[in-house]
Amino acid sequence: MRKALSYTLVVIGLLVLLYPKASEWYEARQQEQLMAEWEDASFDQTAEDEAQAQYEDLTNLFGEEPGNSVEAAVDTADLTTEAPPASIVPSETPKPEAPKLQTIATIKIPSIKLKLPVVEGATQKNMKYAAAHLKETAQVGQVGNAAIAAHRMRAKGKLFNRLGEVKVGDKITIETKDETFTYTVYDVSIVEPTDVSVLNYNDKDKMLTLITCDPIVKPTHRLIVHAKL
């Protein structure tokens, strides 16, 4: 009986150890699929209010950043070595559903070797695999301020992990199905999460704003990169 329990604990331990890596591999795979699919294939006051609301919602999304939390370990002290409880059985790692996402563009920043798919809407699901265009902000390449947000993961080079290395003068290329737009960075700043002025725009410039959290660990602020076409 004890031998069976030992095997059970070993299996549980392996599942706990392997789950973070499996999850990371799955997220990377989904991002690659979005890129593969891509390669194969008027801003009024109400809209402005909605865009600002989405910007404020990023606080919760950044707090739920996938892959940045330490997975809980199994506390073996609570497991008796006498008789294995009926509830302790090895379970298969649940297979997450494949995201039904549609890439609207790709973003490239050569200076930090970044290339990501861009999807529409800043939601937890979207931002797990890609950068997200904030709905109701200007469309890429249009007059106004197009805002794109992504998680700043701890893993080197993942999503917006290296965005803090971007400097004034760097180029950012956004490629849609129809056109390619190259923006030049003119400002990099760190602001409070409540500072919605980063979405400001005028009626003549074609602006791009990249948004992520800062610092990478236990973020309290926003890292903002402003660029202009």
C-alpha cells in the first residue's frame, strides 16, 4: 500500500513540475500559429471614453499576467503515509482550448528583435498569446493614436519583455493585410496606471502608443512608448 502511495506522490510531483513548462510551451505554440495564419493570409467622444476605460482595465489584465506567478507546490506534509486517501489520484493535465483569435496585424521592433501578432481587443485571452490593439483607439496608420498593449513577461524576449530597451529614434513597423507602416519612437516614459493622457492625440498626427507594465516583477506603473508615422 505504501509503495502504491509513493508512486502516486511521484506522479503528482512530476505533474506539478511539468505543468509550468507545458503551459509555457502551449502559449508559445499559439503565438506561432497566429503568426503562421497571418503570413498565410471616426474617433468620437463616446469612443474616447471607451478607449480610456479599456486602458484602465489593463491594470487587472497586467495583474493576471500568465507565466509570472509561481505555481503552488503540493504540500506533502498533509499527506499521510498510512493509507492513500481515495481522492489522491493522478490526474491528466487539462488541455486548454485553442484560442479562436484573428490576427489583424504584426508588430516588429528590430532594435529588440521583436515580432508579434496583433489581435483586436485587450482581453486576458488575447493578451496571453499576442499584443492587443485597444478597441476604439485609432486604427494603425490613421490620424489619431493607435494603442497596442502586451504583457511584459519575465521570460527573456517574450511578448513585451524587452520593451524597456527601446530608445528614441528606434523604428516600429506595423504590417496589416493591406499596408506596412513604419513609426519612429519619439518618447519613452513610465507613468501611473491612472494616467490616461497617454492616449491623447491631435487631428493631424498618426501616432502609435505601446503599453506594458513596469517593473517586470510586481508592477506598479506603466511603461509607455510613443511613436509617430
